[in-house]
Amino acid sequence: MTRRDDLRDLIIRHARGGVRRNIVGGLSLGVVTSGTPAAAAMSEPSVTIVAGGRKRTLVGDREFVYGAGQFLVVSIDLPVTGWVDLASPDDPFAVFSLVLKPAMIASLLLDTVDVAPPPAFTGLAIGDASDDLIDAAARMLRLMDNRADLAALGPATEREIVWRLLTGPQGGVARQIGLADGTTAHVSRAIGWIREHLAEPVAIADLAGISGMSASTFHRHFRAATSMTPIQWQKALRLREARRLLLTGEAAVAEAGYTVGYGSASQFSREYRRAFGRAPGQDAAKLRTADSPSAPVPQEEWIP
């Protein structure tokens, strides 16, 4: 049995046949035994190690494909659309996902200067998982069999996972999370403002001021980090929030659009259909039909 096979078996055992989010300390596990339709979600700074199967994720106009033996690292909040395109009961899509903490990364950066440079797009990257990274993830899952072991040894194992990531092929992307004065941190301030003022108009000059950059510099760094303009990022988040309101029944179609900042019901319906393939009312009905073969995986249950 290879180390990847060992990790896959541990994920299957602890995921209990589905998706378990935030089991402990930002750790999530997922197992899917067949292909899935596209599902919209918001990613967060994290590392996801794939032990079986394959998935495709869209960020703006970029597509990322990652499968068994690879990892996905995300440095900033991103609206993404993803689907599993390779999975079976014998070889399921099995993932280990861990939220990356800025303070931990910052402390580990004090111990190393040998970090790979970041790519042109710094928001998300794929790499081949080393045996050491896979082994550390497997050891963390073994600790879950004993609460005392997990409490005593879990933090050190988490640090090792982050260390292996920082010193690996995509360390430059992970490094951005721990740099308080880095461009990713500055862009994150603007993203935080957009999230908190979702229904308000976006003014590039104001966002640039929040980020401590000129308007032109901010726009360039925002696109490098997210593959989107601030307006596109806000639109993606608005539509995902509207979809959540429709799914949970918290708002009717017109109210959902108004709540997230659309003044025109026709514009909301048009952009919603373009993003999700169906009109808001039709999509909400599909989402609520649990036995529908075309129903997407609910975003709150998914792992990037």
C-alpha cells in the first residue's frame, strides 16, 4: 500500500461516507463516489490534498484540474465553481482539506527563507504532494482515533503540514497568507469590505484606499490575486449569496436580488441565469429537490 492509498483509506473511514466540514481546527474531509454537477462555492485560505479521483475548478476564466497525489492551495477568498469529473465506488474522490492560519504561516516563515516564488496568479495553485506532506496528513487523521493524542500532538502535526507546504513547489502562494504587509493581505482588506457591504456599490478608489494602494496598483494586484476585477468578484459573491437565500427559503426571487444589491429584477434574473444555467425560481426549485439527478451539491456542504 502506498502512502496515498493509506491517506485515502483514512479519509474514507473518518469522512463516514460523505463530507464532514470543520471536524476540528479547520480540518474537513470529503468522499464522493461519482461525478457531480458544477457547484458554486466560496473558497478560503486552505490546502486540499487529493487522495483519489479528480476535480475541476473554475476561478474567473481560469480552469484548474487536480487529482490523486496532488494538492490545491488557496491564498485568498475566491468565488469558485467546481465539479468532480472522475470518481467511482472503487476509487472515490477523497480529499483532506485544512484551513491555513496566517499566524502559523508567519511564525514558520521566521525559520525559512527558502520559499519558491509565487506564480503570476497568486490566489490558487496546484502542486504534486510530496510523500512527507501526505504522510503528515495521514498522521493527523490517525490522531483522530484518540482525543488525548489529537489534543497533545495535533498542533505539531498541523505545523508540519504547513511547513511541508511552505517548503514545497507552491510555497510562494502559501507564503502570501502569512505576510501582513504582502499584497494578498492588502487585497484581503478590500475583499473583507466587499463582503461586509455586499449590497453597496463598489468604488475602486475607495477599495484602493482601504488597501493602501493607488487605484491602478490595486486593480492590478486584485486581478493577480483573484483572476477577477473587483466588480466581477462582487457580482460572483452577490449571485452566490442570492442562491443561498433562495435555497434556504429566506427570500423570494425579487427579494433575494434586492437584498444582495440588484436594483433591477430583470438584470438579476439575466445574470443569475448566465451564472447558474437556470432562472432563479427554476434553480431554487431544482436545488430543493433532493432526489433530482441534476441538483448541484449544496455549497455549504462542499470542499474546494
